[in-house]
Amino acid sequence: MSPQVLEQSAAIATPEATEFNRDAFDAAVMTTYGRFPLAVERGEGCRLWDTDGKGYLDFVAGIATCTLGHAHPVMTEAVTTQINKLHHVSNLYYIPEQGELAKWITANSCADRAFFCNSGAEANEGAIKLARKYGHTVLNAEDPVILTAKASFHGRTLATITATGQPKYQKNFSPLVPGFEYIPYNDIGATEAKIQELNANGPRVAAILLEALQGEGGVRPGNQGYFQRLRELCDEHKILLMMDEVQVGVGRTGKIWGYENLGIEPDVFTSAKGLGGGVPIGALMCKGSCEVVRPGDHASTYGGNPFVCGGAASVCKTVEQPDFLANVRDRGEQLRAGLAEAIAPYGDNFIEVRGWGLINGVELSAHIEATSIEIVKAAMDKGLLLVPAGPKVVRFVPPLIVTAEEIDEALQVFSGAIAQVLG
Ligand SMILES: *Cc1c(COP(=O)(O)O)cnc(C)c1O
């Protein structure tokens, strides 16, 4: 860490460290996660402090979720004001904050309507239900099918692990949900062939659900040509084009929505992570032409409550400020250029640096032994938090408020980490 950063950390470090007992935690909490040995106590901006008072530069941001970093004054003010006024009432009644957020999303996207729930998986569940109903009622298909991509990620509920085109998430959880078929990402020939095959005896393909950039699958950006041709195919066959914007939506790519990077408009899209900046929210958006849901079709007790909508609105209002997205694009370019420089001395140990805006990945060669997790651990020891995207890709998803100095600092630590692992 640079002397200046050390000084900053010391200035706002917690005076006394909180007692944290890892064994007691592990004894009481279900073992669904392989956690890093770090207990986080406090955050501010792009920095976190653990229970021993050690500071970290956070390039994970709660997995692309803390859009405004930690303890951002605008967000703190919004959620504090809201919780003092009204936090939950249920969708039995009109919730003005929900209407405001929906208005912002529809004014700033291709969608006409929004539905709110609590997570990315839940938003995708809503999209899947909408696609099924569209298949039954518009296409008159008896057993509608949804196409998703190999190496995709759509969540951890039963339907969304089925939608996720990665066997490791499905293992031991069969029987899976019927009605899903898989296509290779960015492959128009294979997509066309699959539609032809499934629609041979009448329309069955109700929707194609894809990420604009595959996040968990290894930070793989969608191809413009592919998505533009796919848009035509979907129109031709009356298939809904549905985009999972859970990881890339709300400014992460330097544009508000990931699909804007592809020059297309989806019929349906979902959002979560970055939308709430850390308050739990999910959202399903659609164009008016495919809003087939009716009262009673779908619901959520917490969905769109005043507390989360107030928090999410403060994120959206900040993201729309002039220069906010320009900073995301500039910092992204700075990061990619610096990463390319950092890996250059290692020749074919690395495949490439790729990404959009502030979602970026560095891919290690398959033929070397080192894995992304080793690099993540080395960086963590040196005070930088990163997250793997599969065994060979290290992912960089800092808060969108990250500064040029923080990018430089992260690059310095990353260089040290790869020198340690590969040197
Ligand atoms: C994280 C993620 C999800 C799941 O979101 P949860 O809030 O964890 O349910 C779905 N799709 C994508 C693309 C994601 O990155």
C-alpha cells in the first residue's frame, strides 16, 4: 500500500478491533460457501476494513453490486430518510417510491413496465414465467421452450440453475425444470439451427435468455453482429429476446444497460445487483407489447417496498449525473491498459484482458497450473480484493465511483500478486 493510502486508512481506521470468532460462525452458519478468511467490519468509498482493522481496496464491490461503493452519503441519506418515514407495506397498496423507480427505469431504457422482486434469480424467474405465458397464450405452444447459453449464469433457484448453462451448478439437484435448451454463446449458426429444429412442427421457442456479457462464465462480452442478427431472428419467429442484466445493468459497462453495447433492444430484461447498490432488489422489465401478465399471475411480499426502492432510486439518480458514466468508461480504459501492461512480461501465461467499462477479466492460459483463486488470494494478502470468474479468469468489478489513483493502486498490487504466483 502507498504511504498516502496507509495514512488514509489509519485516519479512518476503527480504534479498537471487534472480536470475531470464526469457529463460532462456522458452527452456526450453513456451509454453502467456501469463504475467504476475512471478516469485514466497515466500509467507505472503495475501501473496506476487517475486524482486525486491516484496510483493503475493494475491487469486488459485493460482486458488482455496490455501485456507489460503501457508505456513500447520497445513499446513506436516502435509506435513512426512507426507513424513518416508511419501510414496508406490501403490494396491497400503491407505493409511491416503487412508481418513481419504475418511472426512472422506463424513462432510461427500452422498457415500458417494471416489476420488482428481491434478487437476480427471482427477477429471472419472473422472466421465465412471462416467457412461458407468452408461449402458451401468444404462440399457442403446448410446451414452450426457452433457449439459454452455455457458460451462462442466471441464479440459484431450480428454474434458474436449469437456465444456467453450466453443469456444475446443476449437479445433484435433478430433476431440473423442463423446457430449457442450450446454445453456444455468440454462435448464430447454432442458434438458427436450434430454432429450426425446435420449431419444426410449429412455434415452440418462446424466448431466448442471454447475458449482454457473460459475467460468472468468465467475463465474455457479447458480439454485436451476433446480437443484431439474433434480434432479426427473434422478430421473424416471434421469439422474445430476454437479456439478463443482473450483473452488467445500471452503469457497470459504461452505459446504463449492457444491451446498449450491442446496438439492440431486448423485449424483456432483468436487473438486480447494481440496481440496489447493496439493498436487496430485483426487477423485471418488458415492452408493453409483451406484457402478458395479469393480476394474480405473479407477486412478491417484499418486492418494491419503500425502503429498497428509495435506496435504489438514490443509486439511479447518482448514475444519471453528468460525467458519472464517462468516469466508468475512462477508469475502465485505464484499468484494461494497465492490466495489459501488467501481464505483458508473462507472455503466454495469460490469454487476454477483456471487458466493458468497469467489468473486466484477465484470463490465464489453460496450460499453466496457476488458477484465478491463487491470484485472488495473493492480492488479498496485499490488500486488494478481487473475485474469480471461473478457474482461469480474475474479475475486476470495483465500485463505479473508483478514482484514477485507486485504479493505479490496484494495478500495483495486482502486479505484485501475479509476480508472487507466477514469478
Ligand atoms: C448474480 C447473477 C444472478 C443471480 O442474482 P442473485 O441476486 O444472486 O439471485 C443472475 N444473473 C446474473 C447474470 C448474475 O450475475
